[in-house]
Amino acid sequence: MTNPKQLTTGTAVRSACRNGSWTAPTCGLADGFAQANFVVLPKALAFDFLLFCQRNPKPCPLLDVTEPGDPRPHHVAPDADLRTDLPRYRVWRNGELVDEPKDIARYWQDDFVSFVIGCSFTFESAMLRAGLPVRHIELGVNVPMFRTNIACRAAGVFHGPLVVSMRPLTPSDAVRAVQITSRYPSVHGAPVHIGDPSAIGIADISHPDFGDAVPIHAGEVPVFWACGVTPQAAIMAAKPALVITHSPGCMFVTDIRDEELAVG
């Protein structure tokens, strides 16, 4: 495994993924470079999915969409190859997870359209620069993610619940986190909920649906942001014949700087 301290740019991370020397989550890598969620599906489903993203911009903020059959995201990383440049992928057939490969070259189709979707790792870097704690980074684990009882707006075959990521903070830090993350609408923006998990349909905060559990200390509250794993929940609900996504936490690292995505 490559030393993560060597992976300081998007190009370096993608190269390590391509040659197989990095197959772990990308949290904390290439500080300052925007990371992204990834979905690829046949052209026949691409309009429905594009509409799903446009109708649900908090969990699905689009950074790039490719031409059919083109594995290169020309806007965010023109020298990248989306078939090989993520640490690990998930292959879904009829809504069921059937494979979690390190590259998808053998699955690639000439009609595939790829979607690069903003990721909360970008605003986490801004939180860290402001001195706010990010528990899963402190512990070296993946961010906890939960299905909620909040329904996304449906589009064609795609529908399903909003998925959220959670970071525990003190109330005063939560206020600061709202101010900071609001500047990054293209990577999920401000939280969607603060406090009682049951209010958004989360029965057990210690058992996330994706990622790893993290402790919530005395005096802290859970803070929830819309999450780019939401498309995976929609895919499981729609059950299309073939869709490929990133494995949770194993993001696509772009050449876009975090601050390029900030507003205000």
C-alpha cells in the first residue's frame, strides 16, 4: 500500500488507484483537492438519473457528466480514467450488489454515461482548517452514513430515501459548521438536520447503514448532512439491470481545488 503522505494531489491518488497500490478509502488524501462520488449507467437511464440529480441537488450535486462511452471527466480531471482511478467500485445488477472490484474495465460499455457528484470530504477540509473536530478522521475510519425517512424527489425509475452522513459536534461547533459548510453548496452545503436522529427515521445512531460508527461524547449532538451515497439507495430501489458506483468512502479525487467550489 502506498504511503498516504505521498498522495498529495488528485493525480497522485488516481495514479495509485490505477496501479493498484491504493485500494482504501480516500478520506484525508490530497488535502485541498475536491473528492467526488461516482455513478455510471447506460445511456438509456442517463436522462432519468440526470433529472434525479437536478431534483435532489443537496445529496446529488453534479460536478461533471461524461459523453456516452467516454471514461474521461474532462471538466474535473481531463487526464483521468473513470474505469481505473477509484480505489474500489460497486457493481449492481437488478438492485443487488454483485461485485466490488478495484477497476471496472471488464464491465465497461460503449453507452456508459458517468456522473461525478460532489462529496462532503471537501467541506470537511474547511472544517478542519477552522479547527473543528471531524471524528471519523480523528479515528481513521469511514464516515457513518444512514438512510432516513426523508423521501427524495423521484425521477423516472429513480426514487428512494435521502442518505445522510453524521459528524458529532458541540452545539457551538455545530453553529460554526453550518456557517462553514453553507459556503459549499456543490458538495452538499449546510446540514439537513441537527439533533434527534429518530426525527429523520434513524433508529440506532450506533449502527450506520454505510461506513463506520463513531462515538458521540457528552455535550455533543449529531449533525447530519445530505450524502452522495443517496444514489446507491435509489439504485437499490429502482433495480436497473446494471449500474456501477464507488464503494462508500472510496471516492474519485479530482483536480478541482476545494476553494474553487466555495461561494461567498
